[in-house]
Amino acid sequence: MNIAYRPIGIIHTPFTDPRGMPIQPAGAVGVSGTVEVFAEYRRGLADLAGFSHIVLLYHFHRSEGFDLQVVPFLDSQLRGLFATRAPRRPNAIGLSIVRLRSVDDGVLQIENVDMLDGTPLLDIKPYVPAFDASEDIRTGWLEDSGRDVKDRKADDRFG
């Protein structure tokens, strides 16, 4: 089976080098960026401005290859790839929940960006707590180390 996706836009951020950038939106609070939605998809932005947060699905365009076990940014132990958010994956798809500031003529002003400049956008979905926030959450190996996400930056381990 062959699956192909076409970008619907481009994400613009202040980050041109993976090293030193935030590893999750929680570590990028207040960092601004824009999403340029291509003209043929702009009608799909109707009604989006009423949401405070959106989910961006994108392609890790500078990621090559993958390992099924990795040492994630928030740990020093080898972990299964699918128990991490490491960017080098079999299908290099990223997901971030960002704050939506405005929608104007196909350009979304966003905050809390944790992706590289020029990242191809695959999809946008509204973040809806009633749909997306679960109760009785377990966070596995991140129970202890996940609290450090705001202070951690990317290094070259996945570059």
C-alpha cells in the first residue's frame, strides 16, 4: 500500500536549526509563528477563528531515517520509538497543539511553536477539550521526567 499526502500550507517559525529549539509546545510558550495556508485550501479556514487552540499535523521535513529504539530528549534510557515523540519516525508526521491568535486572508498567527521554519503542513484540526482531554491519564516513563519539558531544548541526537 502506498499513501501520499500533499501539504496544504507551510509553517513559518523563528527556528532554522533543530539544535536549541523547544521540544514541545509547552517549552515554546509565547514563541510566535505563522501558518500560510495555500490558496486552494483557504475556504476550509471558515469558522476556525472561534477556537483558541488548534492541532497542527505536519511533516518532519528535515528528518531522515528512524530507529525503533531511541534515547528521548527527556531521558537517558533507551525507549521504544512509539513511546516517545522523537521526530525520526517511519512516517515523519508531527503533531503540535498551538494557540491560535488570528486568521487573516489564509494566514494563521500562532503561538507556542515547536517546529522548524518551512515545515510542510498536512492538516489542521480544532482543539476541543471535550474531545481531546482525557481523564485518568498515565504517562508511562514520562511520569518523572516529563515535568522538565519547559526547560529542555533539542540537541543533535535526531539530526
